[in-house]
Amino acid sequence: MRSRVAPVTIHIILEYRDSMFTLRNFAPNDLPRIMYIVAESFNQDYDPGFYLSLHSYWPDAFIVAKKGDELIGFLLGSVTDEEEARILIMAVDNRHRVKGIGTALVREFMSRCGLRGLRRIVLEVRISNVLAQKFYIRFGFEITNKLPRYHLDGEDAYKMVKWL
Ligand SMILES: CC(C)(COP(=O)(O)OP(=O)(O)OC[C@H]1O[C@@H](n2cnc3c(N)ncnc32)[C@H](O)[C@@H]1OP(=O)(O)O)[C@@H](O)C(=O)NCCC(=O)NCCS
């Protein structure tokens, strides 16, 4: 008879200035809060299946930040080929921004990409989202090109790349 081993959830506890929060992998019951934060941050809705299928593809690329019981931010990434990862969406609840949560999520994702042997991380960001561009530049991301009408509403995007 095969023994059954319960899945282990790894929590990373971080303290930044006066704020204490934890990082762990996404679990399906996180979806309502994630969908709320996405709607609030981007005024956009994605089907739950979008999140769940990406999660099943590479679970380590879907990281959530929690303060106590409350989910306060997340990063959803993916792997596009044997060398490249992509940050698809990341957002922090606007009541919890500028407290180091976004930095912790990006650092953790970069570290996981390094452990997987990936060479670069790419992302697309709206040209109007100057704050996010500056945020990513702090980690060594560079703007490589402009993607005309990349977004559904017709706005251009910048492609940004970070070499690991
Ligand atoms: C971009 C985003 C994820 C950053 O998350 P965050 O938790 O606020 O980021 P951090 O607290 O780690 O900030 C990192 C640095 O950026 C700076 N910064 C972040 N937001 C800032 C703001 N609104 N004004 C000024 N500086 C800001 C911080 O000062 C910090 O620098 P410091 O450590 O030298 O003080 C968050 O602003 C967000 O969710 N934005 C809406 C969604 C979005 O645009 N996502 C990215 C596009 S895909």
C-alpha cells in the first residue's frame, strides 16, 4: 500500500520597516481576493480558469503575500521556454503599497527563476504606467522595445527584460 504524504506549504516570513508579511504559493481559495485586487488595480476581470491553468503549469510562479489572514498582493508569472520567464500580472492592494510587498514578490520570483536555471525575465507594461516602469528598473529590468497597441484598449506597451 502506498503511503500518502500531505502537501507541504512553505511560508516565507518577511519584515520590512514596520510591516510583517508572509509569502507563499497561491492556493485556489485565494482567487476571490486576487480577482478583487486585479479589478481594483487594473479595472479588469479575468476568468478564474485563466489563473488556475497558469497555476497548474508552474505553481512556483504564482506567489501571494499575506498580512495575517488577508491576502495583500500577488505575482503571477509563467515560463515561456527553457530560458525565459514572464511576469504576467502583479499587484499589491492599494492600502498596502510602498511597504516593500512588491519588492519581496519580485525578489522571490527572480530567485525561483534562477533556481530553475532560467536566463531572463520579461514583462510588458503600459507606457502610461511610469510608476511600474520605475519599480521594475530598480531590479535591473530594461526597456527593450515598444509594442504598439499591445493592450486591448489600444494603448502601447513597453517590453522590459531582466537578465539573470
Ligand atoms: C507596482 C506595485 C506592484 C509596487 O508594489 P509596492 O508593494 O507598492 O512596491 P514597494 O513597496 O516594494 O516599492 C518599491 C519601491 O518603489 C517605490 N514606490 C512604489 N510605489 C510608489 C509610489 N506610489 N510613489 C512613490 N514611490 C513608490 C517605493 O518608494 C520603493 O522604493 P524604496 O524601497 O526606495 O522606498 C504597486 O504599486 C501596484 O500594485 N501597482 C498597481 C498595479 C501595477 O501597476 N502592477 C505592475 C504592472 S504589471
